[in-house]
Amino acid sequence: MDGVCFVPCVTWIKRGVSKERPDKVELTKEDLAQIIEDTRGKLRDVEMSQSATVEDDGDEEGGDHAEDLDESRRPQQASGDVYDMEHYDDDEDEGEQNVLALGQMAEFASNADDPYVTRADADESDSEAEDLQVRRDENLIITGLVDGDASTLVFHVFNEEQGSMYVHHDILLSSFPICVEWLNYDLDQSTPGNLVAVGSMSPVIEVWDVDVINCFEPAYKLGKRGKKKIKLGLGHSDAVLSLAWNRHIGHVLASGSADHSVLLWDLETQKKASQLDCREKVQTVAWHPRELDRLLSADCAGDVRVWECRAGESRRWRLGGEVERAVWDHFSPTGVLASTDDGKLHYIDTRTEKKPLWSIQAHEDACTGLALSPEVPGCLATVSADRTLKVWDVSSEPTAPVAARPLKLGSLHCVAFCPDLPWMLCAGGDNKENSFRLWDVRESAEVRDRFGARPLTRVLPEPESAAPAAASAMETDVAAQQLAEMSGTLIAGVMASCQVTSSPA
């Protein structure tokens, strides 16, 4: 992994959602001392393990053979060695061993207790406090970043008026991030939350609070590790490749996995509500923008499915190649756009059977990302492993892209439009020097000519928890009943339907 640096996933957060002054985790002296002691213990175990490994290797590879070396080949100590290099590595005092070991680097919970620190900690300056502020006219952009062996969740602040973007804070992840999804359902708060779910190479989904920085643990996790627990059906058994939050029923989250399944999670109980089985790794899940119980899924077998959760039925369209991404056409609620690993772009009318409405060769390599503008009808952006971003007009079957641009980000992995700025998008790639950037598509004259005269149309729904408190409480009761109905029909009906529809045609 040395030298690897890329952005596999990205999502935006609307303006005015994040706290203007995020909460900051402040550990007490006792908490920090306990963390230090636990860390030192773990580091000692690692050092002892490495030391034992080195000794074992020495016994196996060197052993007595080293003693049989010809004396002429042994290094000779120069006469009169004033530096006594022969005993350079000898320890004078057994109690002073490993003074530079990692376990000795963290000693004090407070600088006041450290005799080597002679200056007191300074209070946080006004400029530092201002840097942490997220203003009401600013967007947050969340990216998954893999840099060498480190995996992090990076939070950027974007200010359109100033034309600036900077890193606000980041979170160290325990596993390689693959997908991220924003949600505002928070069981522990009377007001809407600000959370991000992260799918990774781990089967466990982590949900982090965006408004808390310096946190060491997620707000909660979905799923359990361990083979015995997986057999109990508590979650996925392989990497989580896709996530989708239901904006109509705020406590429902869908996840697609490399274990060939789609799970529906009840965030209120933080448990799996039901399961849908597919033929291959599930690369995409997406809830319908208007209908609360209709779910889109796409997998590596080339299957695009639309699940009718209440009826317990699914319909399937078979595409050539593995499906990389699929999205609902929110300007035409019966339409689905899907891209495949052979670079093709397909448009499916869900009212028709089997065959896509049209298919075109969009890229020379795998089409890895799709994004529809939230307000510009027909404006679609695609990215590819061929290192190019293209803008299409999908209001009818396109014959050529409106614009194509090499973003100089290497092979491109993801793309997303800003929810507040219908012309602004961001993309991530694998260029070690520059793996993430923004682009206003209006910089292209061709884009301005094609879409400039079209009226902006807002069709995406707002989160249900943004409603007034009384209405939200009433909707929550209805949503709970709907989820129970969905779970019952899915387990009794959809699972039976899956046995038929997921078999090879």
C-alpha cells in the first residue's frame, strides 16, 4: 500500500444542517491516562511479539552456523578503539531497557506532569475557534481517503462566495472505506441529527456524528463481527459496498454487500429488519425519490432490480457486464440510469420488461460513477477508469457527450453534485498528488449552451425529520408501522420471490 492515495467515495451535506460550532470531545485527565495505559499495554504486546519473531528467525536461519564462520571473515575491531564500539549496544542498566520503545513514548496525561515540558498549554486561540466554525452558507463535503495503510474520513468545508475549500477535520477509520451516506435520523435527540454512515471492507457499518470532532468511536455500529454472530443473522458477513438512507422513513437504512445480500436496517433498534438475496456482490442500493417502499439494487452479475417491498416482489433487467453504479432519474420517476464495467451507460424504463430503453458506449473503460444534477433536468455526470469526466444530456437518448474533461485525478472512482448548487460537482480519483477536486460544469461553454436556458426544477424531497416536531412525531409512528409491514412482507414474501427471480435466466 506504500504510495497509494485515492478517494473511493464522497458525499455532500446541505447548507445549514451542520452545527455552526461543532462539539469537541474533551477527555478528562483520568480518561486520557487510561487510554495511554491501555495503548502502552497493547504496544508492549506488539513489541514482545516482534521480538519473539526476530529471535525465532535467528534460531532458524542463523543458529550455530554463525559460530562456524571463518575467523578471517569476521569483522575485526580496530586496535585502540576509544569508542568501545564492541559494547556499543550493551545495556548498562537492565531497568533502562527499550527507552526508545513505542510503549515509552506516551507517559503523561497532562503536560503539567511532564518534566520535559516547561511551557504551559495555551488556550485555544480565536483563530482556531473560527477555523472550526461551519457557517450557515457553507457546505460540508465528506470523502473517504486511503493514503498508504491509513484510511480516514475527511470533512471539507466549501464556501461558494469565497471560492474556498479546506479540511475541517478528519476521522481515522479502522477499515478501508468504500461508501458513505448522510442521514439525519438520530434516536437520542429530539432534533434532527447530522450523521454519516460508512461502509467498508469490514462487514460492520459505522455511523459517525458529523457535529462531533476528536471522537475515537462512532455513534453506533450496525452488524456484528465474528463467525458465530454472523450465523445468527445479525448483519453482513462481508464488505459493505453501498448504502442508502430512506428520506421518507427516516429510521430505515439499506445496505448492499459483497455477501450477495441487501439488508434493511431499523435505526431505532439498530438491528436488521429484513434481507433480500441477490446473485452477486451488490454494488448499488437506492431508495426511490418519491415512493417510500421502492428500492433499487444493482450487482456484479449485471442485474438491476426494483424491489416493491410491500408487495414482496421484484423486477429484474439483465445488463451486459458488472453494474458499477445505478441511480434513479428523479426528473422522471420511472427511469433508472446504470453504468457497467465495460464503459456502457444504460437507461431503463421500469414500466417496460427485460430490455433497457437505450444503451450507449459512454467511456473506454469502466464507468465507475454517476451523478444527476439536483435541479438541472437531464444533466448527468459520469466518471471512469479512463480518467475522464463527461457531462451528458439524458433527457433523450444521447449520441455524444455534451462535454468531456480530463480532471487529472488519475483513474476516477466517484462523483457527486452539490445539493445546493446544481452546477457544482466533486470527483475523486487515485492520483497520488491530487486525488480530489471541485468543478463547476458551467466552465464548459458546451454545457452553458445546452443547459443554460433550462429552468431549474427541484424534485428531490427534504428529509422527513425536517418537518415540524408534532408532524414528525406522528410520521414516526406511521413509519414504524410501515417498517413492520415491510419487514413482514419481505421475510414472508420477498424472500420467496428472491428464490425465483435470483436464479439464472
